Amino acid sequence: GGGGGGGGGPKSSMVELRSQLCSQLSSQLISQLSSATARSFPDANTATTTTVSSHRVMISEPGNHLAVNAAAAAAVSLALGLSFPEVCRDVSQYKSLEMRMRVHNIPARGIVCVDDAYNASPVSVMNALQTLQDERTVKRRTVVLLGDMLELGAASQRYHEEILNACLDRGFDLIGLAGPQFSRACGTVSRKRDVTTVVKREDAEQLWEKVKDAMDPGSVVLVKGSRGMRMDSIVKRLTE
């Protein structure tokens, strides 16, 4: 908010203009990326690399979508007056928040867990699936454990079917589903496709009991779902 009189108007306009400028710069910078690639992550120190101009910046978590987000953040920072070296330094120090594409190397099990259990939407799940698919290209065993995406309204059934079909298209070795929405989607999809790699249960605890002995050494395990599905309970079991 602004001060008294007409001060609030110009202040709000300045924020809006600056936001528009940042948005334009973000779009320009993203379009000029020479590469935005998710690297294989054999351990928890892996990273996503983004090439911007002549500077190569590494961030701590995998995913092409995070590389694009980093480019957008860099554009906003430049628009706000930071120097390019400062921006590169700060982006390289990014650490993901808990349950947001946090990579856990688990030597006791010989697996890597990608914890993205904080929340889920169709777009964010597709991004996470693409990150996991990159591991199939380097011959890693891939396991995806998904909880229902909540609050999608009338489109919920369609979105859950699309996500399940995307998992099947990518050929993941094990697809674990928790929740009634994914259960219904699986019933529909199974009429047209082979779903022998799919395991479905009513909630995260039941899913864990079913899949806990299927985490073979060398696996990369993605865990994701809406917060209300408590998929983080599976991550805790994996990492304890």
C-alpha cells in the first residue's frame, strides 16, 4: 500500500510496470537459452545445468522445468538491478525446499529417492515424470509412486487418466498409485492398456506396504502427490 493522498496509485503502477518488464525479460531470456538439460543423478549431489549467455550455472536439483525457472528468476533479478555475476552466483546457491524435488541418496538401500511430495497438479506431475524418464535413458530402474491430485473438480478423472497414461507411455518399471481418483482412472485405462506394472491402493500407508520390498538396488524412486495424500510418509520410510 502507499501513503496518503494519491501516492498509492503511482506506487502500484510502478510495481505493475516492473512486473511486466520482468515478465518480458524472462520470456526473452528463456527463449535464448542455448540448453536447459537435466543431468543424470547418481547421488544427491546431482544438478540441473542451464546455459545462459557465456555463463554456465548449476543448481542443486534435477529437472528441465527447474532450469527454466532458474532462467526466469535470473531475468527478474537482472531487471531489479543485480549484476549478471551476482545473479549467476545466487542461482548456483539454490537449494530446494523440503519435499520439492529434493534428492535423497540412500546408500543403505542402494537407491535414490526424488521427494516431490509436497503437492501435485497435472503440470507439476508431468514435469516430475519427465525428470524420472531421463533416468530411463541411462538404464536406471525407475519407480514412480503417486498420490491423488486433489481439488481438480469435474476434470479430475480426465487428469488422472492422462497422468497414468503418461506413466505407461514412459515405461516405468513400477507405477504405484494411492487414492480413489487414481484407482478409478486405473479401472478406465485398464480396459484399453496393459497395466501389469501398476499397483493401486487406497492410501499412502497401504501403498507402502505393497511396494516396500520392490525397491531394488539401483532404482530411482519418485514420490509425489497432493499434500492431503501424505505421500511424504513413504519418503520417511525410505530414508529412515
